[in-house]
Amino acid sequence: MSGQQNVPRITRRRMVVASGAAIGAPLVLAACGSDSEEEERSESNDPDLLNAVLAQHLAVLDAAGALRDAEDVALDAADLLTTKREDSVGQLEAFVAEADGEATTEPAEAAQAESEVEAIALQLEDSIEASLEVIGNLSAAAYRQAVHRFITEDAAALAALRSVTGGEIAPDAFVFGAPTSTEDGG
């Protein structure tokens, strides 16, 4: 009999679940990687992964523009978020070009909501979720660090919006993880 029993492999996802999904834990765990994950990362995937984040940032910019046009309570938050997302869009476009890809100009699907404040909150949730999905698969540490910063900026903007509207401050993507489809098409 071998000395090693069936010991479950500790993954980042299991660590997040075990940590109770505190706001900081997913960010820290998503930004780091194990040696085996380093081997699985491929530079050829970087343009697509970065474009997934870029599409979300373009959608956040659209939602922030709609919020500014509506002149809602969260106007200052929309202005600050617009400035940050314009910077991140430029950085993501440069990263995609650096990775020998072509940057997308199409925003991700817009979140459907009853108000502009709710729409931008949902769009920020989508942006955080998409960024958490790709961050561990990016090959370059500089890309992972930038996406990590984008996640924290989106989370801060979302917390500010939710504090104004009286909602839960922790982003759902941190608390619940990526949603799983329960619809079977029928």
C-alpha cells in the first residue's frame, strides 16, 4: 500500500470556498497561481482573454454614460468610474496589441435593469465576474496585475453605488462565484 492516500487537491476555487468568500480572498487567490497553472497558461490565449475583459469595460462605460445622462444620485460615481474605465480600456487595448491580437470594439451584452443605477451595478457585477474568470489564465504577470486592479476598482465603484442605493455592498461575484446555468432550454 502506498503512503499517499486520496487527498483532495487544494485549488484556488476550493480555497475561496473554504475562506468563506471574504471580499479580499478571491482577489488574492485569483491573482496568484500554482506551478501547474503556470504550465497551463498560454500566451496564444491572452488576446481572447483580455478582449473578454475589454468588452466588459466597454459595457461599463456605456452604462456609466447612461447613468450620467439620467443625472441620477450617483453622478459623481459615474464620472469617476468613466475616467477609470477609459484608462483601463486604453491599457487593455495596448495589452491586446502587445499579445499580437486585435482589440475588440464591441461592448459585452448590456445588463437589463429597471434603472440606470441598477444597470450599472449589474454591469459592474458582470465585469467582475468576467475578470475573475480569466485572471488566472493570463500568461503574463503584468496582465494579471492589471486585471486584479480593474476588479478592485469595479468592486469599489459597485460598493459606492450600493451604499447610495442601500444594497448589499459585497459584489455577488465574490460571494457566490460564477453562476451556473440551471436552465435546460425547455
